[in-house]
Amino acid sequence: MTEEKYRAILVGLQRKEDISYSMEELAGLAEAANAEVLGKVVQVLEKPNTATMIGKGKVEEVAELVRNMEADMVIFNDELTGMQIRNLEDAIDVRVIDRTILILDIFAARADSREGKLQVELAQLKYRMPRLTGFGKSLSRLGGGIGTRGPGEKKLETDRRHIERRMEDIKSELSQLVKTRSVQRSKREKSGIPVVALVGYTNSGKSALMNRLLSVVDKSEKAVTEKDMLFATLDTQQRSVKLDTNHEFILIDTVGFVSKLPHSLVEAFKATLEEVLYADLLLHVVDASYEENDFHIAVTNKVLGEIGADVKEKVMVFNKIDLVPDFQAPVTNLENLFVSAKENINIDQLIDKIKEKIFADKVCAKLMIPYTRGDLSSYLCEKALVKSMEYLEEGTFFDVELNQEDYQRLKEYDTI
């Protein structure tokens, strides 16, 4: 994010469910966007006010709080309409944004890859398109700030048709990138290397876990960005992991999930999250040190369901166990592992579980390959786990571990 610091008041509307956690998370999102949270205001209402989301008296209270604390921004926990944004800015006289704009802004600042940037821009345009008439001060302030990154405000304000054309251009470019990734994926599938994907709530320690696994296999130079903040990782990261047993798999670190993740963003990132659909195993990483981690689990499962990945084989990995030695895991129908990426606790158990899950179909065999079939010998050396190899009079003897499909093809050479 930029070096400029913002001063914000957070506003939430509570209907039936308690929103204390949601407001706490909103504060974390604001801090991730370089905003200092000066105060929080929560109103209990059965239904939102059509014109201003909160009641008239509460709007006046927020305006007074903004003046007294010299805030320059108000952030709402719920999604606002264009009319509500305009009415609130007129009444409070500072920029008003909502949770969706805040999340989109963080994504716009942190996306590094071409695809990530395009996905964020598309989500921003989809969000802003129906609200063009209501952005008021947010659009007239062209000096930048939270909620103004990404597509240019002048274009948004003056030319709806241009936005539509831009959205079509982005979709076209994204489709080409999807095709490219599909080709890369097909090559990977032909190689037979299994894929393990890290999924979970933002800041649960997925990147830290990836880096710990990379350090175990002496690949620390391939480490990914790792920070104690929401959405430190946005672009999908892939690393090849080769264990000391010669087992090899692709490890994928995905974008973290969050409650009230904008639907347009879920849609935009479906292409990236597609990698999860093709994974052989999902490691659902959970922050064991957070008391409401059952909520984190529910949100992650919901998003996985939205992208069609809820049926994939999963292992629950409760991370940061060093912070809660007496941790009691919530009851699930999945296998649980308790680890600490930071303190290197039970990482060996995690590796053993990965091997058990993705190399379960491996067959141990003793094969005698004739010298006339040098192609098969080369294939085994490249694709199988060769425990020992010996050149004998009748051919090359292999003591190998290979997948079931390869064994069926080569079982005529089995010496047993």
C-alpha cells in the first residue's frame, strides 16, 4: 500500500447475529490498507435504512465523531448502494466506502501477476458499474486513496460504454491466460506429478507452512511472501517439492478467504482457484490460536463449495499450535493434524500424511527390463521411485515403486 496513512471510523449494522467478530475483522482489513482505526460505531436495526443504511440519528452521531476525532474516512461493514454512498458523504462530509471497496482496494494494491491485476480490475468494474451515479466525492477526489486504486475514476464517471468495453477486453485476456494455464496443467498431469493445495482463511499461516515444507527439502530460496497480515498472498504460488524418499509433488499456495468476500471477487478469482479443483489433496489450514476458528472453517468450506471443490479429499491442518498447547479441535469428519510452521512442530507428521494420501496407489515391484527396451528403463528412471538398479546378463533389474497404472503396463516384466 502507499505510505500515506488514513484515519477511519468503522460503522456496522447489527440485525440478528452478533457482529463483534465481523467488526474486528473489518478493523484488520482497514489496518491492512494502511488505515488507523479511530473508533467503531454499531447500530442495532431490524432492517437497513434504504437511504443511509443506518438511522438518521446514528448518521449524525458518526458525523460528530468524524469531526471530533478528525477522521478522513468512514468504512461500513456492509455493502452500500450508490445512493447510500452519496447520501452518507453529503451528511458526513468525508469519503465513505464499504467492506467490499476496502477488500478490492487491498487486492488492487497487492496483486503482482498480470492475471491477478486483471481479475481485481474486473471485480472493481463490476462493483462500480451500477453505482456510478452514487460515488460522489469518492469519484471527484482524483488524488487517490483507499477505494480509488485500479481503474481510472474519470472513465468510470463519464463513459459507461467504455467500462463495458473494458470489461469485455479483460474477460478476453483472462480467457487466454486460462488457456495457457490449462496447457501447463495438462503437461503436469502427463508427468504424473500429484498436486497438493493449501487452502484456508486469510492469515491462517498457509504461506508460512509452504515455506517450512520448502526448507525441509532445502529449497528455502524458493520461499514465498510471508507476513502476519490479512491477504499477504494473492497470486497463486506453485513450488515443486521432492522429498528425501524421491517422492515429488507440486505444492500450491492459494489466496486466503474472508467472511463477506465480495461475490464479484469470488467470480473473478475462480480461474485462479481452478487450480484447487485439479489438486489431488487439499490441506485446509486453520489458525488454532484464534478462538473463533470454527467460523473460519465454515467460511472456507462455503467458498470451496462455491467453486465446486468441496468434494476434494481434505486434511485439516491446525497451525500455530505452539500458541495453544491445550488446543481442542472442533469436531469434523476429517483427519486432523496439529502443527506449527513457525516452530517446526509435527511437520514430519504432515509430510507423512501427504505421502500416505497422494502416494497410496503406489506399487512396489521387482522388474527385469530387457536391454532391447531401453525406453522402459529410461521411463522408470525418470518417473518411478527407483530403490535399486542392477545390470544383469538378461537385462536391467529394477527394485521400484511406481503407480498402479504404470505397473499394469509393465507387470509382464515382474520377476515375482
